[in-house]
Amino acid sequence: MKKIIENLIHEKVSASSEPIFRQALTGYADAGDPIFQTLKSVIGPEHLLPAEILPGAKSVVAFFIPFSKEIIVGNREGEYASRKWAETYVITNKLIDSICRDLSKTLSPLGVQMAWLLPTYEFDREKLIAQWSHRHAAYACGLGSFGRNNMIITKQGCAGRFGTAILDTYLEPSPRPKLIHACNRDNGCLYCVKICPVQALREADFDRHKCYQRLLENDRLYPDLDLTDACGKCVTGPCAFTG
């Protein structure tokens, strides 16, 4: 079953018309893992459990689609997101939804039911809190650990997009690393803090509302594209390519 899932994700990512991605990663978690219940305290009571998304849920699948070096380096300059970053953000969101749709169609004949949430826009517009955190699910699935920039740093770095799916069949959980891919915060690396154009990210905390306002400003820069509420400056540093 895992091979079917991973092959489909690999094929979909590799089939991109432009070389804007690197090799995707996939991880798994038990839908009943206590970590998901913990998220109702860490994130908020509105955060969903896997079983609240899919009754009978037994496994969670998370995958990470890392952006290419060219896309990442190109987004380091300037106050706002580069056009290429904005375009890749839109393309990747559509790709994640396409992967989930195709995966559901592939698994259904095998008697496996699957549910998923969109890679973005499933959040409270006032609190700016998601009802399902793909990043926290990716952590639960062993894909990496959180860096100072609040992003999961994987073996392929942190510059990219996460997708998740909930299945009603059991898949062996992936081992969860213990800060193996943590950022170099203890070694004085403050790249993500220094590059944040609106100082939303600080050493001690994070102002999600200030960050979101900048995301909306970025969207207004590219009216010809689909919604591009993205910035990505904080994931273009040393942790962008590898953990």
C-alpha cells in the first residue's frame, strides 16, 4: 500500500512541466496517535482529529513537495515574494489537491476510503488558526521537526508545501525523529528572523496577523494569478535545502 502511495506522489511531482520541484518525501502516522489529541490544546479546540475528518480513520499520510534551488534562491531578494515563488505556490497547491484526488481514486477500488483537506484556506480568518495543520501532521508522520521559523525542516529542507490524507486502513507509522533536522537556532542562526520583511517573526514569538497582512500584500502584486497569499522569505535560508 505504501509503495502505491509513494509511487503515485513521485510520478505526479516528476510529471510537472517545469523543473520546479525536488524529490518528494512521504511519512505515516497512526490516526489514533495521542499527538493529534494534543493539538487541540496546542493549536485550539477547533483543530480536528483524523476521525473527525474521516470516521473510522486509522492512518494519516503526509507528504512534502520541496521547491527547487532556483525557486528558493530567487526568492531571497527583495521585500516581496518573487513572481516565480508566487507561481510555484499556486502550482503546488493545485498539485497537492490533484495528488489527493488521484490517490483517492486509486485506493477506492482496493476498498480504502480516504479524506483530505485543501493545502490552504481551511482556516479561521479572524484567529488565523487552521482546523487541520498539515505541518503538525507532517511532524506526527515523522517528516521532520520544527525550526525557529515555525516550519517543519525535513531531509529536503523546509522550502516547499505539505499535503496530507486520512485513510481508513492501517499503515505502519514512520519513526519520529528527535530534532535530527532541527534548525541551528542554538548556534546563533537567525536568518529567518532577520530576513522577515515585516518583523512578524522574532526570536521569542511570532505575530501571525502581521505576517498574514504581508501575505495579502504579496497577493495584490500578482492580480493575474490565483490567490498568492505567500511570502516564503523565512524558508530561504540554510535550512531551505536540508535539515
